[in-house]
Amino acid sequence: MKTATLLKNLTTSTLSIQEKPQSLDQQIDASFGNATSWFTDSILAEIPITENIGIPWVLVILISGALYFSTYFKLINFSGFFTAINVVRGKYDYVDKPSNKENDNTESGEVSHFQALTAALSATVGLGNIAGVAIALSIGGAGATFWMILVGFLGMASKFVECTLGVKYREITADGTVYGGPMYYLKNGLKGIGLSKFGKVLSILFAIMCVGGSFGGGNMFQVNQAFKLFEYVTGGKESFIYGQGWIFGLVMAIFAGIVIIGGIKKIAKVTDKVVPVMVLVYVLAVITILFMNYTQIPNALSQIINGAFNPTGIAGGFVGVMIQGFRRGAFSNEAGIGSSSIAHSAVKTNYAASEGLVALLEPFIDTVVVCTMTALALIITGQIIPGNEISYEQGAILTSKALESGITWFPYLLTIAVILFAFSSMISWSYYGYQAWSYLFGRKKSTGNIYKIIFCIFTVIGAAATLNSVVDFSDAMVFAMMVPNMIGLVLLAPKVVKELQRYKSAIMNK
């Protein structure tokens, strides 16, 4: 099916829904959009750079924070890379034996280093790597890829800081259940430096936003994109499920509910199998396309470098290209948001910095590897027309077209990968939201069950709502988490220095 036909189908689909306001999907979308418009407008406001170009204020803080931590920790992004790989491999597991425990804050845990990494990756490696990259390139051209990669490297430092703090200040109950993340290092960490009341306020704000983020970006957006692509590959307007997003959402909600009832251990057992498979499937498909077009790779790389510094015909010129790359890189790996530290805090370790090092691999895999490969495939297959801004639906379909240009059945493979991406992101974000919910309302099982039921309801809503409403709400809730989290990271950075020194001393002296 040609791209023009795809876009026509999308347009027809939108018009068809608009002409039937009595449909369940339309009623859900209208109510949802009206309820969230003010909040999304405030959070996603832009700082004007030129007459036509603006940069989201949250992006300024995320990039500034990543630069600060990269400098403060003497480029831990690079110096700690191979150590991080060795930690995941288990090379330094001997320092985590019971005899090496030094304090109660870092004893025990629920999952391994590898499981914690895959659980966190499942939340970040997702549909933004597929549709989001296409959107960034459609606005900023091939050059946006360069700045996207740069942000991926910078974000590694932010991940290191927040995940080290997540382990250091986590709380472990008598039955071994771990409660961790920004809520706890904002409360306990800031209390330790004489900012108790301030820390409590920030922790509550973060928890509220995290719950909302789990419903939005971690749930509704994921299931919405999965449904749109599934609807397209099964016939578009002629699909058996056309306009019936709530049915797709209900099925996804049932499967997600089965997994999330078991908590982080069940989630980790699923993600440590699903994440490697889904990333491998997607990467192999993209590599196949690159191999089939290997003669064009040098030209694609040249477009990326030249477009990054000498863009032509791009709205906003150099500044516009840079902002698009920054936006996709930061929004993709979520470094500085604080969400990943919730998953990493459940790790079995006696040294907080060990998991901080593992966490810095996240932005590298998510942004530097997966996003870059998507960008190369799109550039080489000629799917992107710079300056022709596209929607999220069109972004996923263009990536599908890029794969179809090599092997006709690859779009079906992509659809499977997308559904796995969506599902794994949903179950990991359900854990993030559950942790925040428990912080706000208590740790009783009945309280947690209420959250899980609401989460599954939002899965159905997400599949039924139109994407514009979902994307705006998702971005707003997730990036609102950044404000209290980044304040805590800056204030507690000296604590991370001590943790890193303690871990280095342990592995060097054994």
C-alpha cells in the first residue's frame, strides 16, 4: 500500500469518527480532551527562540541538568560505560554477598541487575523510538539525528544520578518488598540535609505527577499507538477492528492486569524475556534494511552531519534542527524525569552506585542505538520529506513503510514489535504508578488493587481516544515529574559522589 493511500485512510478514519459523535470512542475522546487541556497547555509551553521557533521549558531544564551532571561527575557517561556492562554481566556480584553488607538502606532487594535494567528499558524503549524519530526528522531533517544522539549520551549522567539515589534512599519492608524512587530520595534525602518540609512537598508533587504519567505516557499513549498500527496492517478502514479501539484496549488491559497483579518480581520475569526479544526483533529488521541498502549508508551519515550544522530548507534552520533532536532524545530516554529509578531501586545490591552505573546504559540503548537505527532506516529508504511535519500515526506508518521497502512482510513484524513495546511499557509504568500511589495512599493490598483497576480502565480509554489528546496529556504528566525530581538531583549530587567512591573502592579492593 502506498504512502498516499495510507495518509488518505488516516484522514478518512478521522473524518469518519468525527461524523459519528455518538460512537463510544468519540464520546471518550471529547470528555478526556476537555478535562486535560489547561494542564497540558501550561506544562508544554515553549520559550520563544526566534519568531517562529520555540523550545519547551521542560526541555531546557532537562538538557541543562544533563550537562551539569556530565561535568560534575567527570563524564561518567563514558568512564563508567564498561564498568556498567561488567556489573550487568555479574562480574562484581561478589561485593553483594551478605558478608559485605554495610548498612540497612542497601541490603536485599527483589530483582537482579539485568532484570532491573530490562524493567526500566521496557518503559523507555517504546513507540517514541519508532514514531517519534520519524516526527523529529520530518521537522528537522536528517541533522536532528546528530543532536538526538548527543542528548542520549548526556542523559546517561542524569540516569546515573537518579538511579543511584533511588537505591540509596529506598525503603524495604519486613517481607522484603522494596519501595523506592524519587518520592523516597526527595523525602529522606532532603531530610538528611535539613530540608525535611521541602522534601515532603516535592515528593508528594512527584508522586501525583507519576500516577498521572503512568495513566498517560506509560499506558494510554502506548496502547493507542499499538492499536493504530494494528488497525492499519489489518486493512485500515476495511479492518475488522476499525473504529473499535476500546475492544483492542480491553484485550490489552486483561493481559496487563494478569501481569501487574504479581508486582515487580512478576513484571521483571516478563520484561527480562520480552525486552531482549522485542529489541532484537526490531533491530534485526532495521539491520536487514540497512544491509540491503548498505551503499547508501555513507550518504545517510553525511546527511546527518551536514544537516546538523548546515541545514537547508528546514524551518528554523540550525536552531530548529537542534531543538528537534534535543526534544526526541530527551523525550525518548526520560533521563531526568526520575521514573526509571523506581524500577532500579528494586535491585539486589549493597552498593547504590552499582545500579546507578547499570542505569546509564538505558539512554545509550534507547537513544544512541535504537533511535539512531530508526533514523538511518528512514533516511536511507527516503521516507522523510524535511519540513513536512507529520503526526504520530503517520510516523509509525512511515517506519513501517521503511521496513516494507526491504521485505513486504516486515510491517507485520513491526506490528508485533510495537505491541510488545506497548505491552512492556505499560506493565513497567504500572509499577511506577503503583509505587507513587502507595506513597500517597498507603501500602495496603486493597489500596494497590484500586490503582491497578484504574490503570486497566485507562488502557481502554487510551485505545479509544484520538492521539492528539493522548499525546498532549502524556507529555504534560510525564514532564511535570521532572521539576521536583531535578531539584532533588542537584541538591543530593554530593551524596552520589560518596556512593560512587564507596563502590569503586569495593570492586578495586577485591
